[in-house]
Amino acid sequence: SCRGRVMRVSAEDAGDVIDYLNEREMVNQVYTPGTCGVRLDDGRRVLAYTYIVRRDHAKYCCKLPLDRAAEMVRQGHGPAGSSLEYLENTVAHMDELGITGGLLHRIRLLHRSLR
């Protein structure tokens, strides 16, 4: 499970939004896209389009030691930028949502201490 943000999209924009998300998220085919039920802050349950990681995928890293994860962040770079930029941006957005103190926060903190 995870905590995050659900965004409402009009039916008329749904196709374009899904195309954009698939282009962005399915580069390495590490996810299985689809719909699942999510619970909103007000308790309502709705169906949401989401991506579920494929744990059998070669690019899936599960439960790496923090120092190894920080090392991978230091060296990672893709077509959209560095892994460090991605980590910093993701943690900043999580902070905006009130999601603090998680694994990504610990990796960022360790990375900063290793500079």
C-alpha cells in the first residue's frame, strides 16, 4: 500500500492523461498499469488508474541497505535527469502532502551526509 495523491481527470481528458502517464512511467516496463480501489481522505472509495511495480522485474530493487540505495542515487541518471534530482523532487512533493519520515527521506538524509 502507499499514501499519495489522487487526481480527478475529466472523462474527455482521460485518454490523453493515460497516454502521457504511460509514456512517462512505462519506459522500462517495470510496472503493470491498471485500476484499483483507493480510499480518499474523506473515507470514500473510488477507482483509480495506477501503476503496480512488478517485483519480478530486473530493475526492481527491494529492501536495499540504505547505503547501497544512496550509492545508486548518486550514480543514477536517465533521460529525464539525475536520480538525485528525482529523489529531491519526490521528497519535496511528499513533504507538501504531509508524508514525512519515510524511506525516501532516510535515503536523502544519508545521501546528504555522504557529500
